[in-house]
Amino acid sequence: MSWRGGGGYPSISRINVAVAVAEESRRRIYEVAAACRALGFETALTLEGIGVFTGSVELKNLARLRRVADVVAVEIERQPRLNAC
């Protein structure tokens, strides 16, 4: 995360995501991941048995990642919120 000058707010350029591959395409998960890497996706972990891989992508490429053939879902990692008591 980098800081923008002036406003003091962090600039988010990459986000962590989990990508789910269509069940009938699980045997091709590495090919699907390669198509995602062509869009700048950086793979962290591949769970071949369940058809999911995780990593990060530039926020500007999120919509394009969702349109990759055989990708059925892209979930953004959510940060837990801690409530002050």
C-alpha cells in the first residue's frame, strides 16, 4: 500500500482475491491461472482439488479478471473490523 500526497489516505493499488474455477474446468486450473496472470494476477496459492487459487491483482483489472473464461467467481479478501467496546 502506498500513500498519496496531501490527503493522508492510503492508495490501494492491489487487492487480494480468491478465484473459483468452473467445476468442469478444474483439470485446467493452471491454464485458467495463466490467463489471469496475463492480466497481472500474482498467484499465491493453488487449491487444485477444489478449483480455487488465490493471489492479488491490480484493482483496475478486477472486472477483466472476472471475465476470464472458466472463472465463475472472484471474491475480494475482506479485512475484519474490530469494534471498540
